[in-house]
Amino acid sequence: MWQLSKNKTWAHLYETFSWVRDMRGVPQDTRHHAEGDVEVHTHMVVEELCKLPDFQQLDTQAQEILWASALMHDIEKRSTTVLEQDGSITSKGHAKKGEKTVRQILYREIPTPFAICEAVAKLVRYHGLPLWIFEKENPEKALFQASLEVNTQWLMLLAKADVLGRTCADKAELLYKVELFKEFCIEKDCWGKPKVFPSDLARFEYFNKEARSADYEPYQDKDSFFEVTILSALPGTGKDTYIQKNLPDIPVISLDDIRRELKISPTDRDNNGKVIQLAKEQARIYLRKKQSFVWNATNITRQMRRQLIDLMITYGAFVRLIYLEVPYQQLLKQNKNREYAVSANVLERMIEKLEIPQADEAHEVIYEIG
């Protein structure tokens, strides 16, 4: 069973983790957090979580995941907290930044199974959603998006502990919002489970086209069906090996191969645009013929992938996005042993930029973890 820490005393956590020590002295707005700094608040949240009857009824592994999420939920208030001109204290963006930090800690420093790492990271990312979901432009879409990435039942428990672990005048109102979130999840049939769509195409179009109902089933022309497989992985993960083993008979567009042919370094920003354009020209040839192919590149950010996927769906392709990952130490070893190794500094920067593909990005998203 995975545990962030077997010893859960605060003194041990403070001594062991630098990011726990960083919580001390980080101020919070007294209107919302009269209890004290981020350390005081986090300690209270962890204690309140463990008291919840619904938490105590979870299996042990689920409890460990939620406990770690509570400990890490405000991890990046240390870097985002600002004293505003009006005297208020804010920490805008701390949850989104916290997601990345948590993922890197659990990948590099505390070896964590992929599914558990993502569960903790996403709980950190969405921990405020139950309080603010009805202020979103489209609450239903926000809920369905979250349900594909995080267990909404666990999210409600974390949000409830987050409220109980503070001193504020509107605590009762905040707890009521958390209960409303639970009822909303039950009403929309995604309480503790992801939203189910009629098909992969229906899910993709719901998130990527305006005015789509979650129950709408788009027409699929099976006679003109073809697939584009896009890989997403850090250098050294084994993309070429994966293609040779699993996609041996499909044409491959490889950005690395184009660079080597033109003798362009991966770090040559001026000429990498040329590489991408040449790759896209080759892709258009396949797309016009409605011929399936593989796009082999790192594609580590959502923006990179979005540009490619937009191109592919313009031609009516079914897009399969495959994310590959290996453990951190294995990644370092495999990269070092490659014929065209990426420098250690560049690889570390790529790990920091990495955005794990999500279910709404393509018609099908597959995680190959090994």
C-alpha cells in the first residue's frame, strides 16, 4: 500500500518535508482564515479530515490518498500569496500551480504509482471547486470535466475538511455549498464516478464544440473512418520502441527523424518551426487520403497537443492520444543510454513543463505506464 508518510505526527512531517516547513509564516486573509498561517490551517485540515465518518469508512488506500491531498492542498500558497493594495491577502492560482508541484514531488522524490499520483495531484487542483462551482459560467461542464479527472466523493470530503479546518464567520454557508456540490453530483450522475457519455465522439464534442448536450450522440461516418495516433511522452520513455511493438504497420511522422535528417538540434528554436511545418505537410498528405498514421513527438503540453488535434479533426480523423510514462530513475537511465540523449538540465525542465493528457483532449486517451 502506498503512503506519503507512515509517521503522521506533525513534528515528523515538518522535519521531513521542506514544503511543509515552507507553510510556516505564509499569511492568510483573516476574514477567511482567522486561525493563522498556512501551516496552522493545513494541520487543522488534516485533523478534521481524519474525524469525518465518511473518511473513516473509506478503504485504507483511499484514506492515504485523501490524507496526502489534505497535507498538500495549499502547497503553493508559499509562491502565490500576495498582499493586495486594499490590504487583503490572496493566493490566486495556488491550486493549479500546486497540481504541478505535487506531481513532480510524487514522480521524482517519492516514487508513487501513476494512478495515485494523478489522484492526489487532481484533488489538489480541484480542492476549491465545490465552493465555487455555481459561480462558473457553465457549472455542469465544470463538474463533468472534474469528474473525468478526480473522484468527486473524495473531492467533497477534502473540501469539507478544508472548511472545517479554518476559523471564519461564513463557515456554515461554506459547508452548505459543499453539500450542494454533493447533491449536484448525484443529480448529474457523477457522484464518486466519471460522467458517462454515449460515445467517445460524444464526449469529445461536448467539451470541444459549443452548445452540445452531454447526452447528444453525433453521427459517425464509418465509411470514411481513419485514425491518427498522437504520442505524448518525455524523451527516454521509449516512444520508438512502443511504436515498433504496438503500431508496426502504420506510417510514422517523427519530428526527431526530421531533425536528424536536416541536422537540426532539438534546442534550436529558430529551426524547430521548420521541422514542425515539414511534419505537418506530411501529415496533410495522409489526412487528405484519409490514411491512418502515427505522430511521434514529445507533445508534453496541452497547447502543443491542441494545435495538432485541431488539424487532425479538421480532416475528420479519429484522434487517439497515447501517454507513455516510466518511473523517474528508469527515465534517467534510458535517456542516458539513448543514442541521442537529451541533456539532464533539459530533461528536468521538460518534467516541470509536463501536462498529463486529459480525457477531454482527444476522442480516446490511453495511458501506457511501465
